[in-house]
Amino acid sequence: VVERISSRPWKEDTSIMCVTAVPSLAEYMNEAQDTREIQALEDFRNKQVGDAKEHLKRLCAVLNKNLPQAHVFSEILTGDPREVVVDSAKNWHAD
């Protein structure tokens, strides 16, 4: 996907927002039975967030290198990806 985006002609000052979503801890809580399980879920979610940050960092670096005329941003959203990514695109007026 990054190669396809990078290969297209973009106008000067184009803004590109790269997003990913990580479910909130509350969405996992129905699976937790005790404090050890809750801690394990927190650790799991923190790893997901860390992995997402690294992934977006690499993605944005490639886009910045290949599209120096564009402004590349990234954001990690919290919640159900099927909802929060779409909501973010609507709020950002993505096309």
C-alpha cells in the first residue's frame, strides 16, 4: 500500500494521515476474572500500542522520504477499529 501511495503524483502540501486503532482496555475486560488477568490484559494492550507506534513511525518515514512535498501525520486511535477509523476519516474530511 505504501508503494502505491508513494508512486502516485500528489499536489504540493498534500496531507496524508496514517491511522491505526487499538481496542480500549474496557473492550477486553469481560475476559478478565482477577487482577493477574487484568494486569496481563494491560500489558498486552500496552504492547499493541507500542507495536502500533513503531509501525506508524516506519510507515511515515517511508512516505516522508518518497513524498517530500507532502505533510505526513499519524495517529493511534482507541476503540473498535471498524468504528474509530471511519469516524476519524469523516472528521478529518479524508478523500
